[in-house]
Amino acid sequence: IKMYFGLSDDQEFFQENIKKFLDDNASVDVIRKIATDHPELQKDIQKGLVSLGINNLLVPEKYGGLGLDILFATAVSQALGSGIAPTAFIGSYVMAPITILNGGSEEQKKLYLSDIASGKINFAVGFSEFIGAREDCEIVYENGKLNGRSIFVLDSFDASHIMVADKVGKIYIASMNSEGLTKNTLTTVDKTRSFSEVIFKEVEVELLEKSKDTHDPIQKSIDAGRVALAADTVGAAQEMINKAVEYSKERKQFGRVIGSFQAVKHMCAEMTADLEPCYAMVWHAAHCIDEDEKDSRFMSCHSKAHTSEIGKAIAKKATEVYGGMGFTDLLGLHYWFKRIGVNRQLLGAPEIVREEAAKIQELI
């Protein structure tokens, strides 16, 4: 009996379409312009990717979406990481629909999922207080009004709505144009994506119906977001390896291409060997969210922590292959390097998710 575990032809075809679009529309020169404040270019890329269907992946067919699974979304996230796509995805089109599917009433599902599928709305997601509360960031809900502050809100650029959680996992939705809501852009080293601080002062919000009774909606959303981030890191790390290998075939020192030197060969081989198992790990984690609820949270933690460490090591080694050139803006290699670094921290740094995994296994 032969067994094959990998991406389907449809998933690989979708990946290739995304990569081709990014190759044509999001070159390093374009990313450099976006990093220096050209939001119109970012909007064009977002619009083009939405036209390919990234907003529809996890929305069921009855609400106008494609009705695909987390594994499919993970494959897409991998392609977006490879091309360091300056676009909303993990918050807006992975975490938001998963949260609404598991936490919304039927009326809320019809309203929000249909609008996500049609492109009428897109969500920013602020779950930082539930994952790791910080001083002065408490979210308080009283009498239908929300007060507090959420930081490192995902996909805040051009978002029409925000989904925010308090420390016990209750989830609230508000329009970004709501009276009393203020959005302040946060500056991070990753210039390919947008993060914000959102302040609420007596903001009228809507509570996701099922989130008031159980943690399941937010936990499923965070699990899916972590696996998607792991896939993004894998895609970015693979691209850094590819670039390092190509450079090693062209760059000459002492009359020879540097790829012929044993030390460089070993670095490239080590990076490839370290990354290869990450594919199966991430795909299995996505499969567990879809099919194996018992192991889904553990595998999402495991894949997020492991790919964070491997991605960090590969980013360092790939840059070393380039030597001093690797640190210059001319090559743009740093965009992948920094994206991997920020992915490492989003939705829980390795230390946080390892502690969660240990608790799941009753080790602590």
C-alpha cells in the first residue's frame, strides 16, 4: 500500500497562482516603496489577491465562499510568506472567519461571513489580551460599551471592522469608524504588514453570541492563526534558502564560485535539512484542526514554536551566505529576515506556546 501525504494538485495550483501574482506585482522594489509609505501600492496588491479568492477560502459555500479547509489556507499562507506579500490574510481571512463560524449566532454568520466573501468588509484582529495580557491593555465590556486598549492588532491596514477579545475570551466586533475608537499605527521591523494599537472609549460593540459561554471560538481561531503563521515562516525561510543557493552559484571569491566551498555547501545543506520536516509538521497541524480536535491545540503550539526557531536559524545562515551584502537594503533580503522575526512573536512567542503545550500534556 502506497501512502502520500502532501498538498493536493488544487492546493499547489493555488499556490503557484499566488506566487506568480506576487512575482509580477510585488517585487522587492515594490516592497521597498510600500515600506517607505506608499499605501496605494499595498491596496492594489490586496485587491489583486482578493480577486484570486484569498478572502473566500474558509467561508462556507452557503455564505458565498469556497468552503475549503485550514490545510488549504495554510498552503496559501506558505505562498504569501514566500513572496512576503504586503497584504492582510492571517487575521482577516483565517482567524476572523474561523472565529465567526465557531462563535457567531446564525444571524451573525449570515451577516459577516457573506460580507467577508463578497469583499464588503475585512477584519482586523486583536486577541493580545487573551494570549498574553500587558499592563494598561485591559478590555472591559459594560452595558454594551467597550473600553480599553488592544495592541499588535493584526491586519489593521484598511480594515473596515475589528474583532477584539478580553482576557476571558469573549469576542466583540465593532466598525473601525465607530465613535470613540482610535487606531494608532505601531512601527515594527516588518514593513510588509501593518499592526496597530486600538483604543476604545465607550465604543458600541457586538458580542459574538457563543463566545460568552465557552473559550472554543477564540482557541480555534488562535490555533488556526498559529499554524498559518508557521506556514508563512516556512514559505519565507524556503525563499531565503533559494536565494542563498542561487547567490552561492554566482558569487566568486579566489577565482571560484563560493558554492564550491565546503563551508557554504554545509550551510545550505543544513538549512534545507532543518526546514524539510517543517512542511509535514505544519500540514499535519492544519489537518488536526480540520479533523482531529484532540490534538489540534498541541500541534498548533508545536508547529508555531518549532518553525519559529528553525526560521530564525535559517534567516541567520542565509544572510551569512551573502556575507556583508546580506545586510544591505540593495538586496532586500532583510524583508524576509524581519518577517520571520515578527512571525516568531505574533500570537505567542515560542516560550509562551511551549508552556501551553506543556500544560496540554499535563507536564506542568
